[in-house]
Amino acid sequence: MKKRFEVVCLLLVMCFLATNLGAQGVVEKPVIKVLVLDMFEVGSNKGDFAGEFQHYYEKYFDGATDYNLNTMPLTLYINDAGIAGCIAGMGKAQASSTLTAILSDPRFDTSHTYILVSGCGGMPPTRGTLGDVVWAKELVDYDLGHSWTESDIAPGTTATFMRSNGYDRSGYIKLNQNLANWAYATTKDVVLVDDAKAEAYRANYGSEEALEKPAVRMGVSVTGDNYWHGKHSSLHADEVCASYEAGAYMVTQMEDNAFAVAAMNYGLLDRLLVCRDIVNYDQPYEGQTVLESLDASSGAFSMGMTNGFLVGSTVVDELVANWDTYKNTIPSTK
């Protein structure tokens, strides 16, 4: 009798739970289709002088649901189309911890997420021009390895860097070439803006590449926590890239390898896209000091913010519009 009573009670509890769940509905996790990562904003997220995040916020996230990430000083926005975005912070430590926090948060479904890093960077004046937008195909860490200053170069040598294989996993990262090629092909004809002040500043450098109009390009992106600047630092960057057989770099920045390591750790490296707009040359022109170059106003900042958004948002829109295909099949030009 007692056993029969227990069975009846169990059945009643199960019926109650089933009825209650049916009435409430099952709360599903928001699916993040594309995650946009910018590094900073100048002021407010909308309506004033735009930094990296503002154009994305105004198009995708104004009024979107916002989430706090642990105790980190940032907010993640997710709109109804499955586009998410946040200000991730500058430098490798902040970048990696931000992406790790998002990908490990049980509130979100990131199993098929494409990650778009969209931010500004520098460029050698012999490889492109102010206002360019560069899709990265390889990432090289400027800091990892053994290095020394020019004053400590051994007699008869020119080397300032020695690669250490122990750093290879994060020191050199090859992105999904098919995805990068697709992003470039999708955006290479996007009409970019130019600026008269930037055009005048380019003329100080004189190289054919520096005098060109802004364009979408592809190349190697070099990551350094130290915001280095100068011709010899640029030569050192070339030396570090050569040690990985990565070729000449196109853009410099402070976060890309860190984002890539976090994406790698969560099995999403094949879905990582890096898009960098050029707001400065990484060295002074003839007769200009490094400090003068760092303090110079080239007219490229707002132009870069606009061009980076024009290119990056084109890819975001394409991925979301064709989500039924791209959820399981990574886009390619093949």
C-alpha cells in the first residue's frame, strides 16, 4: 500500500512539473551568429565622435539586450538577429580575457559563432595607405621570443630577434585562408571614404603606396602589447615575421593573437575574422621625429573608423542573411 502511494505521489509530481514547464515555456539561450569585437570607444556609444564601436552600436545594438560579463568592466549586446558586440578592451590580456568570458558564459550559444575583430591599426608607408582596410590571413606576435635592442647587436650581425619554438602556438597563427579570402572577395569593391587632410599628410612620405587611395587589402597582422613606433621597430617586426616564414606584415595592432588563442581554445579559430583599418603609419617621415609622428594629426582616424565599419558590417550582414547555409558551412571562394 505504501509503495503504491509513493508511486501515485511521484506521478502527480511529474504531471505537475510537466504542466508547469509547458505553461512557462522553455527559455532558450540566445544564439550568437556573429560576435563583433572592438577595442575602445572615444565617448558615448552613439551620437558623438565615433571610435571603433559606435558605428556598429548605432546600426546593430541601440535598443538590443545587454548582458554584464562577470565583474568585467564591459557590456555585451545581442540583437534579435543574433548579432552580438562589445568593447573588448585594449592589449592582449584584456582581449583574451574578454573573449574567454563570452565563450565560456553558459547563457549564450556560441557553438557556431563567427568572430569578427574590427579595429584600427598602423601600417608601413611602403605597403599601403591611410584609410586602407586589411583582412588578416596570418597573425604574428611581436613580443614572444628572445629579442634585444640594436645597441646590443653582436659584431658582424644584424639580428635583433631569435624565435623560440615554445611560443609557436600563440606566436604564429594562420587563420582560415578560405574564410579570409571570402571576406576579401565579398568586400574588395566596397567604396571607401577618403579625407583631404589625410591626402595631404600622405604626401610627406612620398612612396607610391603611401600616395594611393584607400582600398581593401589582405596581409599579415602583427600583435604587440607595446605600442611601438619607428623605422627600426618596423624592421624588427619584419624580422619576427620572417622567422615564422609569414612574409612582410601589412598592419600592426595590440590584440589579434590574443583573440585568436582564445578562439582556438574554444574550437572557433576557423570562424575568426580580423579586419583592421589603417589610421596611422608606423614610422615617421623623413625629417620627422618619432615623438612628432606619434603626436601628428594625419586626418585618418575618423576615416578609418568609417572604412573599417563599412567593410566589417558588409561581412556581418552577409553571414546573417545566409545563416541557414553558413551556420554549418564556413564560406569560401572555392
